[in-house]
Amino acid sequence: MSKSLRNLKMNDEVYALRRKVVDLIYEAKKMVPLPRIEIKVTEDDPKILGQAVLSSNKIWISQKVVNNYDLRSIVWHELVHAVLGVGHDEKCPLMASTYKGKMEPKDADRLLKSYFRAYGVTDADDDELRFESENSRD
């Protein structure tokens, strides 16, 4: 994770921000199989809206994003990084390295589902994920 992002200490305000991200994670779980995701809300950064460590199930979302940006597409973007280990794709509005502006929810949802299908992710026991083929992540 970038050294420029600093986690906010949990208090009522930060909890409310984090809750909005958690609610979206639950919504995503209705569309795609997800493991438990570790979520941190960070101080604002002028260049970073969110961040994830590839294949780590950990995401960081800047506090300014929660109320001022298209939170859904930013969380979906970070989930693709954190769960599938996928890098940026400048041809895809969901996975571009820079924020391209608000996406329609149905478009963001369609792209999230298409990444999970493309990488062959299926449900597994113990809230873990497995890939249908080892080559699907290459």
C-alpha cells in the first residue's frame, strides 16, 4: 500500500463512512462470490481515491470518495484488484488507472460480473475463493 494513505482511527464518523463501503460489499456479494474483505477508510489524498493489494482481499478507500464520488465503481474497481489480482486496463472504464467519471450502476455491475466470469471464480468452502483453472489468472 502507498505510504501516502493513512488509515483513519475508528470513531462514529469513520464508522459511518466505512458502513457505506460495507453495504456495497454486501451488494456485490449478491452478484459475485466474495471472501471476507478487509476495509480501511483513509485520509484524503489528492491523487488516490482507493487502493488494494492484488489478491489480498484488502481495500482502502479515501474518505472523500464515500460521499463525493461514484463509490460503487471505485469499490468494484478495488475489489477486482483485491480479489482477482487483476491490474489496470485503460480500455475498461471500471479498471482504468484513473477515474473516468461516474458510471451507471448497471454498467459497473455488468463489468464487475464479467471480470469474475472471465477469471473463472467460483464459490468454495470457508468463505474462500478458488479459481476454476490455474491459468485463469495469467
